[in-house]
Amino acid sequence: MELRAIYMERDGTVIELLHFASPGSAAERELPRPLNRHGLTHLSFQVDDMDGVLAGVEQFGGRVLEDTRIRPSADTSAILCTDPDGTLIELVQRASG
């Protein structure tokens, strides 16, 4: 197996990115994965500028799922989008921080 791992760290959070050069990877059959599936279904991030982040999602090949936009309270909004590989990402913005 040929594997390359890169670790990104900021403010105590570490994200590991893996690339399997050999034997490669198998395509997911259902993208985005349903939220009620076992295992990792999505990532969630709190953002300060929802509109700016959503513009970046589309600029870099992701897709904004407009029909998922919700406003659970007066100062909170959330929406789902996908990265270019179809990974589901939840973005949350809270006005009060």
C-alpha cells in the first residue's frame, strides 16, 4: 500500500488528509451520503461570513445546496454544501459568536 498523510493543525485542532496512491480508492455510490448512514456523513464548521464562504465553495468546485438553508433562531443560520468530491459540509453562522 502506498499512502501519503498530511496533517494540518490550527488552534489545537488537527485534520489528517490521506491519499492512497496504491491501491487507489473506490468511488462512493451515493453522494452526498445520507445523514442517517453509519459512519462519517458530514463535517460541520462555524463561519463568520456565510456568503463569502459559500462563494468560495462554488469558486473551488463545490456545490451549495440552497434548499437546505435553515434559520433555527433569530441569530443563527445554517446550510449544507458539498466539496468537489461530494463530501457533505454543514456551515453554521451565529451572529452572537
